[in-house]
Amino acid sequence: MAFVTAAGGNRVAYDVTGDGEVDLLLVHGITENRRFWDPLLDDFAARYRVIRVDLPGHGESDPADDYSLARLAADVGAVLDEVGRGEPYAVGHSLGGYVVSILAAQRPTRAVVNVDQVLALAAFKEQLAAVEEMLRGEAFAAVMGGLFDQLMGPLGEEERARITPMRTPKQDVVLSIWDPIFTLTVEEIDALVRELLGGIAAPYLSLHGTEAGPDYVAWLRSVIPQAEYEVWADHGHYPHLMDPERFVERIAAFA
């Protein structure tokens, strides 16, 4: 494990495994860390040079003074500036799917795989509005625990037991990341998303464990015209952990 100092002065933790010719960037979801990718690491490292990053305020990375999506992507970009070799193949889960998508809009990227992160946020805004008061108060931990218990869905007990102790829901970090969803209108959020993601030229795979909704594919392709949309039925929020071998092979095939 090593650190790079981002533009804001905060240290971003990362590790590098494998010596393949292509860099494979792995970015985790909210409240998680780079160790969530452990079950896939050996197989990925046999094919790629794997760079795993702890987002600011997560894992072993320092807190930041700004948790905007653009800043999170820029801090991951600082790691690539330090240790990257050419255009990365970027894979992100949940929040990480957003981060690698923005990263691909900021810099040349070989390909992007977004794992179970819906980029249209209107429905998520409605979901968060119902629990906003509790998230801002003493019920934060209980609400987050219930949310992630639902998201783990069909994930096996062994994998649940592995990842649950590693999850660190920090109220200030989570609320800062979600602040635009709380404070902006649906129209303003949509405009922000289109601004952040505009210009992605890389091949793009949106891979989900459940259907994202009847109108989502059309919306997605209005933002990222070349996007491919794929659903692994009954795999829940963690399709990469539900079936690691299939996931590794799908990543290799898409590249």
C-alpha cells in the first residue's frame, strides 16, 4: 500500500498488483474500500497490472475538504498520474461506477465498466428524501445498516461476513457525497450529470444485478451513446462478488 498526495493536500491510498501490460483500475463503492475487490484480485493480476484505490474518506485514505464527484474522480486521477502507465481500463462499483465514469470524461481511458450504479439519480433522490432527517441525525448508522442489508440481497453468508466488518459509514463523508442529491432539483441533478459525463469516448459497459428501470437504457444512451447495458438477473448490488469468475471473464471479454 502507498499514498499519493492529491491537489487538495489529502493523501489517497492505493496498491498495485500484477505486471500486465494494461492497467486495470478498480474503484469501490460508498462506505467501502479497495479490499472489497480481494476475491477478484489474483485472477485480475494474472492478466493486468491492477491499481486499487481507497476513495477520500474511505479505507486508509485521508478525509478531504471536498467530496464532490468531480473531486473524487480527480483524486483517483492523481493516483494514475503517479503510477499509471497509459490509458487505464477503469472498473467501478456503485459510487465507484460514477467515479470511473467521470474519470473517463476527464482523461483518455481504454474502457469503462460501471457495476450496478444507475447514473440517473431522480429515483435515488426520492429514496433519500424519505430518510434524510434520520440520516442527518442519530439514526444514521441504523439507516445505513438497513440500506446495505437490502443491497447485499442474495450475496452469500460467507461474503457478507467478509465485507460487513470492512464497511465504515462515516456520516460527514456520506452526507457530503450525497449533498447534491439532497439539495438540487431533479432537473438540476440531470444537468449536472450530463455535464460531468459529457464527452466519454471509451467503450462503456453498464453491468447490473437487477433491472435499472424501463426508461433507463434510453436515458443512459442519451448521455453515453455507445453504452452497452447488461443485467445479470438475481445478482443484486454485488454481481462481481456473487460470481467472481464470471465477472473476471466478462471484463476480459469486454476489453
